[in-house]
Amino acid sequence: MKKIAVMTSGGDAPGMNAAIRTVVRKGIYEKLEVIGIQRGFQGLVASDFIPMELGSVADIIHRGGTILRTARAPEFLQKEYQLRAVYNLHQQHIDAVIVIGGGGSFQGAHVLLQHGIKVIGLPGTIDNDITGTDSCIGFDTAVNNVIEAVNKVRDTAMSHERIYVIEVMGRTSGHIALAAGLAGGAESILVPEIPYNLGDICTRIRRGIDRGKLHSIIIVAEGAASALEVGKALEEQLQMDIRVTVLGHIQRGGTPTAFDRIFASQIASTAVDLLLAGTFDVMVGLKNNHISITPLVDVLSQKKPLAIDLYRLAEVLSI
């Protein structure tokens, strides 16, 4: 193992830069040459490679996003582009690639493996929907971004005695909605994994009003429902003033939390160690506060379940 590459793919996530920084500096410490692949699999196909030095990753650990940038690359599904990517890696004499991203990125990594390229995956997605790890790079920061917004909205909701429906990211998973809803004291949490009943939400709101509650917060994952439609339906049934806030991409940005920085650094360092030891075709994550190693095929074949115990707890606490 003499030369490795690192890339970020799919949606950006706060903490990716911490992972890139660790791969580069740990790699150089271990006498490896490190190459950065820009714009994910799109850059891999275009041979958009840059040499990484110690100074390349200076002053980035606190920055959100990814200095290597990222892009969607649907063309990588075609064998022609896969072979071009493999050719580019061979031309650069790259021995292994560390891929930081989510499920789609790991599918691309598995394709590289099938073409004989050594790969290791690092889970980087705010959706936190990757099995084999309790958290993904960026999830903690995204949840804290949502909590900060909910706290501010709650001030206005309380002042005007209103109900606010807040839409958060999560097309196929409700991990952000659940974590933010529980930590933010939401009255109802709508997630894609569990069907919701509008009547139950109305009952909960009315029960709060009967005991003197002046406002309510409803958290909706984008994959569960449209916050605008939920707000309209609640307004019709309750005959109350309902306001809707869609947080959008503000959840992705900003300074990564200490947890995301440390977590990203730990798993990136482990990834370099594994490559040096001859281990690849795995994802490095965190389970029960310990570094975990999961075969990529298992990561790709399983869907991470929602923490139902936390969902039930949120229901109990919103009584």
C-alpha cells in the first residue's frame, strides 16, 4: 500500500472535512501518498485528481460541507463510465479508495470493488440511514441545526399562541425528525416509517389546549408528508391559526459539532489502519460507543430501522 485516494460523494454533511483531514494526515504520517478525488464519482470518471499535502487540509476541521466538493453521478451506473473510472485509478497507481458518503456512494464503492479496486466506506449522511453504525458523519450537527431553529420558532409560537408545523429532511428515513422532535419537545412527530393519523394529532393538540397550553410544535419528515398539506389539514379540522416552516438545506450547513469532528476523525484514522493491514470492502462506523467494522455487502443489503423505543418515548412525553 503506497498510494490511496479519498473522495466525498452524494449529499454533503458537516464533518466530512474532518474525515478528509484525518485520511490525509494519517496517510502521510504512515508514509503514504494521498490523492483527493474531486466531485465524487463524477470526478473519478473525469480523472479530477489532486495531490493532497499536509497544508491541503489545514484549517478545515471546523468547516461544513466538503473541500473536495461533491456531485451526483447517475452516469456511473453505466459500465462504460465504471471502466473509465477504474482505468483512471490504475493510471494514477492508486491502491485503494476511501469513500465518504451514504448508501448510493457505497453502491458505487461496491462497483469499484467488483472491478478489483480496494475500497473502504465511511458513513457520511445527515439522514443517518446507514446500517452498521449508530451515527453517520453530519447527523449530530443536522439535528442540532434543527433544534436551534425549533427553539427560535417556539418563541414566536408561544408569543402568538400558534401551532407551527416544521418540515425537516428525511425522504426515506425519519431519524432527523425523531431526534429533533424528542430533543425539541415536539407534540407530534411524523416519520416515513410509521403511518400517522391526523385525528390523533388533533386530539393531542386539543388536550394541550384544555390544560392551558398556548402553542404546539409538529415535526414532519419530508418523506412522511408535506408540511404545507399537514398544516392545511390541521387548520381545517381545528379551526386554528397554523403556520408552516420548511427548514430545507439550512440543516446541512454550518460548523460541525464536536461529536461529528471527533467521530469523523476516529473512523477515518481506522480506515487508513485497515488498508495498511490489508482489510477492505468494509465500512467503518460506531456501535455502542466503539468503532465497528461492517462488510459493505451487509450495509447495502439492510435498511437501518428507526429507534421505535425513542418514538414511543416521544409519544409518552407529549401526553
